Amino acid sequence: MPDPFRLVFTGTGFAVRAALEDLIAELSAQGHDDYLQSTTEIVLGEVLNNIVEHAYGPDRQGKVDLCCESGPDAIWFTICDHGVPMPGLCLPPGRPAQVDGARQDLPEGGFGWFLVHRLAENLDYRRDAGRNRLRFSIPYRPVPDKDGPGPVAK
């Protein structure tokens, strides 16, 4: 993207879906490949839905500010909201969920932050003046040695 691309939208599930569609259309228009588009959609889908569900929750809504800009090896994303802070003022560790029990005991969640940590790089979370700020990059090409076998570029 030659210039930063910015979206500001209400923190609702429908608004997140529309924002993702707009962003993926912009990435496509700029000529970015399927790998970058799909990786971006997975990572941002997890992050933005977590903002809706946890930072704002069912009883409040607020704005989400999403900015992306091209770097030499990756696209950089900065996401800001005025929801509640991350527990402990830090990112979840991104460990895989335990799935070795009985089917009815499998967790409902716990997979999202694992994917975010696996696919994104340079994750940085800060809380400043009542605002959450998450910054990260998604490389233009997969990093093959990052924590074992990764996605394969087409």
C-alpha cells in the first residue's frame, strides 16, 4: 500500500466483518497475494472479534481504529480501542489449547491467540491514557522456521 490505509468503525460483529471485507479488497487492489490476504483476515478477525467480545463486551460499544501501512518486508497494523485493558496489561501467551480430553470437555476458545502469535510478528501491546494499542506485522511471505512447520505459500 503506497499510503497508510485507515478504517474507523464501531466495535460490533457486523462492523468487524465489513471492515475486514474493505481491508481485504484494498489488499487485493494493491496486488497482494492470497497468502497475505488470508493471513491478514485470520489474524485481524481474531484480534478484532476479541475487542468486540472482551474489550467492549455485550454492554458497551466503542470505536475501533485500524491502520495499516506497508513496510519493506511486511504490512504493519496498529489497532486502537477504548475498551477494558488486557488482563495483566499484557498479551495472552498464545499457547495452543489442550485438546487431549473427551470431546464434550474440549474448550470453546483458546485457539485465537495461538493463531495470532503463530502468524503475526512483532506483537506489541500497550495501554495508554485509557486506550488499548496493539501493533504487529504480517510478513509478505511465510516464515518457514517460525515455531516449526508453517503455512506454505502458493
